[in-house]
Amino acid sequence: MKDILETIILNLVDNKEAVEIKEVNNEKLTTFEVRVANEDMGKIIGKQGRLAKSIRTVMKSVAGREQKKVTVEFIG
């Protein structure tokens, strides 16, 4: 799942070296903490958060196939 998220994020940002994705596993939930450069944060969030919501939806869909729950947090 992390590979899919990484592919999506790297195709959206300009500063690919600043991308950092941390995976935090709990018993029932996996959380991905995505850090990007400040100038790329707007590209990840999108207008009114639509792009961020879409990324979360894709990740929930992928996790659903594996019977897991996932959240994605964007940290600036």
C-alpha cells in the first residue's frame, strides 16, 4: 500500500527529495504520515481539499481489498 501512495505523491510534487512517508501500524488501523516540502503542500491538498480527499479514497479502496483500515495524514 505504501508503494501506491508513494507513486501518487511523487507524481504530484516538484521537490521529490523532500517527500517522506511514515507508516504507523496499530492493531486495527494503519496510518500513513506524508511530509512534503511547504511549497508542494498546496499541490497535495488541492482546491478545498479535494485532491487530499481523493488520495484518501484511493487508499481506503486499496486497503479494503486487504481487509485493513487506513488513514492518510498530510503534515506540513
